[in-house]
Amino acid sequence: MHHFHLILTTAILGMLSFIDYSKEHTSLTSIEIHTQAKEDFNVFFERFKSDSLFQVSRTLFPFKEKHLDIYDDSMIEEERSLNDWHHLHFEYKKDYATREIDAYKQEVKIFTDTAKILLLGIDNGINVHYYFIKKQGKWFLSNKDDLST
């Protein structure tokens, strides 16, 4: 009989611990979801451009790229897999707009659930657009259009 009470007590304590863990886990999940809904694009982007592992985790694969075929002005669409991914360096310094070769400016346009990074050449034909979307409160790089000529 003593053995039965010991087993019953252990089972009840285990269930109570699980219930407490479930409540705590649900509460943490709710806090995380609430925090994610407010992810600031600029904070996300600083980490995205410097942390290659984070960049991979926040890029939608297969990654869709379009680029202009300069010979017939058509758009060529390609998909890049995770295995073909190379870290994108979005580092931009203001003197890039005034350098003699390949000068360009970077514009960041942020909307509610989308954002764009535009690389716009100065008298040289550079015209690249990176598109980001917000899914479940988190920012992701979704695709790229290279309209450079």
C-alpha cells in the first residue's frame, strides 16, 4: 500500500509540474509573439547585414531573383537555393555616392509589412531592388530585382 501511495504522489507531482510548465511555456510564447509583432526593420536590418547565419535564417528559399537581359530588355527569372547562397553585404557608406567608379546611393523604404532596399547608381545604370516582407511579426528577405543596364 505504501508503494501505491508513493507512485500516486509521484504521478500527481509530475502532472502539476507539467501544468505549471505548460502555463509558463504558453505565457513565454505569447510574449515572444507580441514582441515579434513589433520587430523594428532597422534593428532587424543591422543584424541581417552583419550576421551571416541570421541572414540565412531570414531569407526565403528558394530565393527569387530577376535580372534584366540587356540584349533584348527582357527579365530573366532565377531561383537560388540555400546551397548556392552567399552572404549579402549591405554595408553602405555615404561616400559611395561620390566615388568616381560605380557610385550609387542606397534608399530604404519601410512600409507596414514590406520594405525595400534600393541601390541606385549615379550616372552608371546600377539599379537593384531588394524586397523584404513581414511574416508572423518577423522580417524576411523575399526577392531581388536587378534592373541594372
